[in-house]
Amino acid sequence: MVKVLPVISRKLSHVCSLKPFKETKWLMPNGNPIGVYVYNCIADQKVPVILNDPSIATWYSCGPTVYDSAHIGHACCYVKLDILQRIMKSFFNIKLVTAMGITDIDDKIIKKAKETNTDFRVLAKNYEHEFWLDLSSLNVEKPMIITRVSEYMPTIQSFVKNLIDSEMAYIAADGSVYFNTSRFPSYGKLQNMQDNGEPTSNEKRNKMDFALWKGFKPGEPFWETSWGKGRPGWHIECSAMVSKVFGSQIDFHAGGIDLQFPHHENEEAQSCAFHNTRQWANYWIHVGHLSLKDVKMSKSLQNTLSIPDFLKMYTSDIFRMACLMSNYRYPMEYTDEVMKTAESVLKKIKFFLNDVLIYVNKSDTGHGDYDNKLLNELQNIESNNLEALKNDFDTSSCINSLLNIVAVTNKIIKADTKDHYPVPVILIAQYITNTLRNFGLKLQDTKENDLSNSIIDTLVDFRHTVRNNALQRKDKELLTACDTVRDKMKTMKIQINDTKTASWVFTK
């Protein structure tokens, strides 16, 4: 049973009147439950999704700091978030308004620009362009709204000034502005942590205080403000941009698990203070790391694999299948074995879909009929999969269910009998195809090759004719030649399946 937490009023009379106690519980929103439960780090359990409008939801994802190329660790995060968003839209029929923030001003960008003697704006723009190309190659849908720090500077400055004026932030001697965590007793609720309040520098009053604005340093880009020149801190950017787009409350806020603290913790604190509310983001979605033998994949460890290099070895569908077979919240290990397993599952499903086409079009003396048991099996799978997705987006259970119904249906397809059940079989194939496409799989070859489909089809038809003649004449030499062609095609990711009436081809 999922424990439903009590409804607590979200509004305060004034931020400064907060009593000195630790409020670390998730606050259930007022609105309409949609029958979906997701894990919430504040409650440390699955909680019901409640929307103000039962058919509309807002979703913000923290985007990249564009100072370098993305790698498959980033790909894992954004592919999994893409899967969750597609589930919301395709399975729960939610009109999802999506936004993503791009950090195009940052210490790392400035450092890289100096090292490469490049304007920081040009550097950021180039890597952002590359990022979108990488996501497109992985079939990740582009967000409806893209916010860039450089384009929201007045909004960020106004946000910081509001916090200064309400005494939730203070100006340090070097012109930097810090959020005063001692004025926000709920600080630490995403991590259930405590702040001992000890200062760590001459600039900060408390240990956990964080920079909203960084004072000017020679040789760095800056913007003029009423309290002095400088540039935004990292955490303030998302809060200001999200508030400009979605207002004082957002349904879903997503990112990698490494952002839970301090980034998302700080976002929640400063946004609650700004909007005078006790809860800003209703649902925090955190994706587990992609790791290499229990080590996080990261640029600092120099153990990354670029997205283009990965796609030279595997397709985007294979990577997405690997993501679907794992839990979005937990770490996912990247190994050849994991990828080969995902590839094997994808092949099994493609073989099945191809066999279905042969089965429903086969010529024999039998008559088509319904199989109520098979139809009931399909109905149960559809119902169970929807419930699995409603239970914190359990995609791995869905994939297992699809494989189970493939196994059941294969027994009927391959049975040596005249019984013919094209209707339930084709409905099962259609359901599997629609489900996987709704998860974002293309179910086709995404690698470019020089041979057109018509040339491949011509070759396959010619081989089939030669092979049939060889079988009739029992010509072993020609049969061996046909096998050689089949094997060579297989090395090019083109699989040929031979039957008595035709040779069927599909790409892996």
C-alpha cells in the first residue's frame, strides 16, 4: 500500500515569519489525482501524482552546462527522461508542457574559452548545437521551451534582488550575494540533512549558504546590477527561468541524481523563499548514474564514451532498450554484456514481428478463427503494463510482459497445425509495436548505408530463386553460395529468414 500523506497548506503568511523548525515532509498538492504514483525524495516513498488540471502538467529538466561534448552518461539521463515524458503523454494522456534550461555562462565555460582562445558565447553555442544533434540521434524529443541563462539575465537579477530585499539573501564584501540558509528552516529537506550553521569563509555567514550572484573578477564576463557587477551563480539560474515560464509552482522537476544536492536543494529553498510558499516543485525526478564497473562515468575521471562513437557500435534503439530494461532511479552499468542483452531482446521482438507477417499471410486450406485465450492474454498484458507504468514508471516489467506474450504467441505461430488465428496474433503484434514506439523506439535501422531497400529486396529475391532451384536440383555448391550471401548480409546487420514460399529480410 502506498501511504498517502496528509494535505498540508502550502502557503505561508510571510517567508520571514517561518518558525525555527525542520519541515522535511512532502506537501500533498491540492488538485486532481491521476492514478499515478512516483517516488519523491522528500517523502522517501512513492506518492500520488496530483495535478491542478487532470490533463495538463508542467515539466522542467535541468539541461547541460555547454562547455564540452556530451557523453553516453548524459545520454542515459536524457533518454530515460524522454521515456518518462513519452509515458506521461502516450499512456496517461497528459498534455505535458516541457522546458529545459541551458547553462551557457559558467566557470567551466569561461575556463574552456580562455584555454581555447574562444569567445565564451561562441563556445557555448557550438557545444549546445552539438548537444541537440546528439539528442536527435538518440530520438530524444526536443523540449517545447528552451531557456538559456544568457537570455534571462534581467529575470535572474530581479530574482536575486527580491531575495535581498526580503532579507533571505545578503551581499558579501566582494559583491557576491549569498542565500541565507539560517532564514529558511526547511533547508535540507531533499536530503533530510541538518545544517550546523558554522561559517566556512569570511564571505559566508553559514556553512550551507550558497552563491546567488558571483562578484566581478577581472577577465570574466559580467553584468551590472544595483548591488554591483558580476554574474549569476549556478543554482539561481533554473529557479529564475522556471519561475518566468511556469510561475510559482511546477509539477515535475527532473535531472540526474547528482543534482539532488546541492543544486535541487538550493533551487527549492530559493524558489520557496521567492514565491512565499512551502513547496515549489511537487515532484522531483532523479535519474541514476550510468557507471563503468561501479564507477560513475564522468569527464573528470576521463572514462567517457561520446554519443557518436557509441552509435558506431550500437543503434539508438538498442541503447533505449537497455534504458527501458533498467529502473530509471537506479544506477545502470554500461558493459558490452548489457548492450548485447538489449540487442538480443530487440532482435527477438523483431524476429517475432516478422514471423507474424508470414503467419497471417500464409497460404493453406485452414480458416481464420479467434482464440479467446490469446485475446484474454493480450487484455491482461495491456492492463498489467498500464498498472506497472502507473507505479513509478516501471518499464522493465513492461518489457518482460512483452517478451512473455511473444513466447506464448510463438507457440501458436510455430505449431504444426491447421488452426489459424490471424486476428489475435496481429493485434498482439500491433500492441507490441505501438508500445515500443510510444517508448520512443524507432524499430528500424538508424544507421545509414549505401544500399537502398530496393537493391536489397532485389538481391534477396534473386537469392531466393537461386536457392529454390538449387534445392530442387540438390545442388550443394549453389546452396553453399546462397548461405554465404546470407552470412555476408548478416555481417551488414541484414538478416534473411528463409521459408518454403519466400525469403524475408529485415535490418537489425
